[in-house]
Amino acid sequence: MSIMLENKQGLIAGDGTLPVKMAQYAKENGFEVVCISLAKDNLRQLKKYCSKVYSCHPGEVNRIEQILKDEEIKQATFLGKVHKRVLLQLHKFDSRAIELLKAAQRLNDDEVMLMIVNEFEKIGITVLDQTIFIKNCMIPAGVLGKLKPTKEQLEDVNYGFWLAKEMGKIDVGQSVVIKDKMIMAVEAIEGTDMCIKRGSKLAKKDAVVVKVSKPSQDKRFDIPAIGLRTLKTMQKYKANLIAVEANETIIVDQEKVIQFADDNNIVIMAV
């Protein structure tokens, strides 16, 4: 079912390049983007493409909703990383945010995001599929760089793909690190890059990283994504292959990522 897009779009932005890509594409195609920024690293770039950028803390639920109401936003997209460490600290969380967290049975990614989506829907805001404005960043199947995987690496990829899907079923994480058919690390609250670091240090060298979508992926949030930072972490800790799920994963700055992989003898592929 195709959705009729409003001219004025809301963007709830975490850190990284993805929110900037969305804002840029939307602006170039005639949309106005009002951004609520939950991070600081990409503020300057967001201001280039958004008509307004409001800085908020993720726990300021009342303020965020008031801004969206005042700006008459009817559709919004969530993009970028907001680290779950904020849930451990509860710094700057308003009373409404605390109430919502107390009402949640679990604080895994899906439960938290569904809770937010439901709150938005109550005030008449539809949360859009994350890929609508950045479909050109989705990756088809195949080897993306010059290097081809070995038979042994493909065996680790197959094992890692199965394992990551199993972990995704229970919403633990989307990434795993494998070496010689052994599990080095499974992503949890720390995020992909820290998972790569932990697993690769255990493997010493030649670790295989696999990142997939969850079996019941809600495309309004948490679409798997990798970028240059992911590859730089792999290079630093001597991991030499990353496999992502084809047609379900976003690669930010694809040309730069593939060039970096080629220059550093890293296999990059979509399966």
C-alpha cells in the first residue's frame, strides 16, 4: 500500500549520516523537513537541509510532542542511532517518559520503539517506513568490492546469518562475529561497532561479521545499517569480512565504504 506523502515532513534524528541523507534527499525533492535532533554529531549538516532543527533529549517526551504539534507535523521518520545507555541513566527524562518506561514489560528495542510509535499515533502522527526517502542506500545481493570470500569464510557467513536471525527473533541484536565456525560475539545493548571490537579482539584476526534484519522487522525503526565507521572498526581490530542482508540493509556512503574495503583487504558482501 503506497502512502500519500505530506509536503512537510518530521525527522526524529539520532547520530550518524543517515538522518542527513534523508533530509538532503527530501529537500532535493521538494519536501520541507522539520527536524528534532536527539544527538549532536550531525547538527551542522542537518541545518543545511532542514527548515528548522530543534535539539531535544530523548527523554523529553512532552517537549518533543509539543514541537510536532506546533509545527503541524502529520508524518515523521526515525533515523540515526540513539544509544540505549540513556535508558540506564534516565537523565533529563520527564515524568511522562518515566511513566511510559514503567508501563513497559521489557525495554528491548522493539518494545521501546512501538511505545513511541503508539504515542505519536495518539496525536495524529504517522511514523513512516525508514527507507522511503533513502531507498537508494539499500543493497542488492552480491559481492560489493574487489575481494571474493573464501569457502571457509562463506561457511562462517552461513553460520553467522542463521545465528543473527535467531538472535533477531528474540530482539537481542542484529550483528554477530564468527571465527572458524565459533561464536566470538553477539550484539546486545552495546551496538554493532562495540560488538565487532569485542568479537574481533577475541578472534585475534580474520573475524567474520554478519548483520541482518530481524525476522519480523518493523521498517518504521531499526533497519540494519553500516557505514564507514563500521569498516574502520573492522580494520582496526583485523576483521576481514562483513556480510549484510541483501535488500534489507542500508549502506551509507556506499562508494567510500567499498573503496575502504578494497584498500584494506576487507570482503564486503550482501547475501
